[in-house]
Amino acid sequence: MTKEQAKHIIKIAIKTGRVMLKNGAETYRVEDTVTRMAQSKGLQDVNVFVIPTGIMFSADVMGETYTVLERVYPEGIDLESISRANEFSRKFTGNQIDTAEAYQFLEALNQPPKFKKWVRILASGMGGGFFVFLFGGSLFEFVLAYFASAFTVLFTDALATKHLNFFIKNILGGFFASLFGVICILITRALNLDASLNMVIIGPLMTLVPGVSLTNGIRDLISGELLAGSAKMMEALFIAIALAFGVGIVLQLSIHLL
Amino acid sequence: MALITQGIYSFLSVVGFSVLFNLPRKLIIAASISGMIGWLVYYTFQMQDTNFIIPAFMGSIAVGIVGEILAIYKKQPATLFTIPGIIPFVPGYGIYDTMRFVVEKDFNRAMTKGGESLFIAISIACGIVLATSFIRMMRPYIEKTLFSASK
């Protein structure tokens, strides 16, 4: 193996790890994948250290230590990308593809197929709406929560393309989720119908709350990844605080209306 | 009867969240089944009037076991099934309640709810980890049964 080849292998391994980490894979899985991809091609002394915002890699290339630092910006959960990256790494370690092909696969990894927009919006209504039933809500509250969730996801999707700080993004998310809820309740009051505000807000909010980050963070802590786990839990905490800000503003303003 | 309707609601809810998480199409049904089983276990234990930790713990063990078996069967990472699967009992409502009580300046209840949510999250994580390590141990045996049955 020449130096040039080793560099290509390291680059491919790191970029695969980046795709996985960016789309919400657990840190131990990323470490495992990158290590395995590098070792399968005969690199020695491979050390990989992953935190939710970066990958550090070091390996021995022809007697010299080669170190790479890759900064990663998490973008939320995209399971299709994780599945594809996993498949790709399996093929790569099994020596089924060469370097040139691997670069093509990597290109494709960065453009995963997505659901059509209207499917996504309808499904998000379903996701948030059926929660109301799980918490014992009525059919009418389900319909309201369905529309509120769909609007919230429509809104946060539009926000995702703007380069905003995650804290601001979540404040706006919480603000609009509860705003849609309050508007729905005001309309029902005007029509002399009855629905609980909590039920209507929890649906759209469920698409935003950091339950999965919180659980994944604790999972990392349990498996001994103390740094990665703490980072994820802090992320979850600050998303929750941001949502509380947004929801709090609306609840405070609407207290006289309801 | 309640079990059937709860099962249907949780199934559809997990389908919705699977699309939000951009799960590969051919895995959506499988992931939703793991979520449904998890919620039914959670619901059954919740009916027993035990404390708030046991239902989430048992539910996540169920999700973990079903998710890992599906992962072996479909040759995919288990995360694809456990992330949508735990969604129904992730403490989203608890986090919302915490925020609401803080807004209402009711810090006692906010702390109670916040602590409760944290412990539910811990018990979910524990359940998943426990199920994962258990299935890892049993893996050769499960592979043998799964793939000899399908041949």
C-alpha cells in the first residue's frame, strides 16, 4: 500500500463517518464503522475519537502518524442516510468495491432520496395527531392536532434551509407550534366547541421535543462515552429550554384571550 | 378492546414519525410494528398502577428486542427500528409539562415533572441497552432459527 492509497482510504472512511454522525447515528456506531473501514484495508494503529460535533482520526501510514480532524454539524435525524452508509461500509470492508467506485458511492450518500413534500406533511400530521389518542384525547382534538402538526413541520422545514442558530430555530419552532394550537383553540371557542389546549399543543410539539437526543445521550453515558453523552444531553437540554421560551411567549400572551 | 385501538393509534403515529425521520420505505412497516409492540407493553404495565419507571423500562426492552431481531433479519443497523420505536413513550409530554409549569411559575411541580422525564429517559435508555446486550449474546442462535426457517 502506498501513501497515496492510504490517504484515500482514510478520506473515504472519515467521509462515511461524517454522513452517519451528521444524520443522527450514535457515536459508538460511527467510531466502530470508521475503525473497521480503516483496518479492513490494512492500516495500523487506528484510533478514532468521535463526539457529536466532530471526528478525530489517527493512523500509522508507512511509519508516520497521520491525523485528521473532521468538524461535523449535526442536522437532525435521517435514517435513510444511516442505512445507506452502513451498507456502503459493509461493501467497502468486504472488498467489493475499489477506491474510484467508493467515491461515487460517497457522492450518492450525500444526496439520499427523500419523501415527497406532501407525504412528509401528511405523515407529520399523523405522527403528531395520533399522539392525542395515546394520551386520551377526543376525535375533535385529533383533527386540530393533525393540522397544527402539519403546519408546524411545514414551517420548521422552511426554516431548516435558512442558516439559523439551533437555539433560535427551536424558539421559533416552539412559538409557532403553540401559536397554531392557540389559534385552533380560539376558533373552536368561537364556534362554541370544546377542546383542551394541552392536547392540541402536545401533538405539534411532539415533532420538536428532544426526546430522542435525551435518550441517545443517556445511552452514550451508560456505555461509557462520557463526553459524547454529556454533549448530547446538553443539546437536548438547550433544545428543551428554547422550546420552553417559544411556548412560554405564546402562553403568556394568550393567557388573557383564553 | 382498548389494546386494539391503542395498538392501531401507536402504529399510525410511528408510521408518521418514520416518514419524518426519512426511514427507508421498505422498513417503515417493520419499525412501526416494533413501536406498536413497545407501546402495548408500556400501556399494559401502565394499567397495573405501578410506578412511572416500570412501564417505560419494559416498553423499551420490548422495542429493543424486537428492533434487534428485525435488524438481524433485515441486515440493517438496529437504530433504524429503535429510534422510531421508542417515540410513543419518549417523555415529550413530560418535557412539555415541565415547560408549562415553569411558565406558570410553579417550580415545585416543574421540578417534579422534569425529574420524572429525566428518569423515564434513563429507564428507556437502560431498557434498550439491556435488550441490545442480551440479543448480542443470543445472536448466533437467533440467526440460525431465522435463516433456517426462511430457507
